[in-house]
Amino acid sequence: MTLTLQLIWLFVMAIPIACISWTVTHEEVFKEPRNYCTRRSTDSKTLFTRKIFYLFTCEYCFSHYVTLFFIVATNYKLLVNNWFGYIIALFSLVWIANIYMSLFGLIRQDIKKEKIEIKTLEAKNSEK
């Protein structure tokens, strides 16, 4: 694979990784399992159990496992065509996916802020 094609794969494959990681760790559809994992990550007696359950509540941690799945499924390597290419791909994809999730989080925060401001203005206007 050419370097250009590898970079295209890097930026494109990070999109579904970010999407899956964000959905599992933030969205309502996984709220109940996430709440269970959160409780187990704080209340479990062993360190190992707490850390295992924490992985399902942190988008950064979870993105490593989603990325690992994608690398295995696609046989994607970055820069070098040996086992080290998998390592470079793993951390590069995680990094790009987390940039995407950070941008998405900022956008959602701005949208939420605007909705609150609009409701406040509407409440003030309805009082008049």
C-alpha cells in the first residue's frame, strides 16, 4: 500500500472507531450497561476487576480495543510492512479517533449551550 493510501485509511478508519467508542461510552443506547460497568469499576474488590470494567466507561481506553479489532479485521499496517506496522497503526488510529471524539464533544457542548441559551431567551420573551 502506498503511503498516501495508508494515510487515507488512517483518517477514514478512525471515523468508525471514534463512532463506536463514543456510542458505547456516552450515548443513551448503552446507558444501562455503562452504569453497570461504572458501578463495578468503583465497587469491585479486586484491582483487576475494577480496571476491566473501567475500560467500558472511558472512550480513550475503549478506543484501543475497537482499534485492535479493526486492525485485525483489515490487516492494516502503517509505514512498515511487518509487526511494527501494526503497533504504529494501533496508536495512530487511537490518536486520530480521539481527536475526532474530542471535536465531536466540543461540537455537542456548543450545541447544548446554544439550546440552553435559546430556552432562556424564549422564557424571558414569554414573560413579557
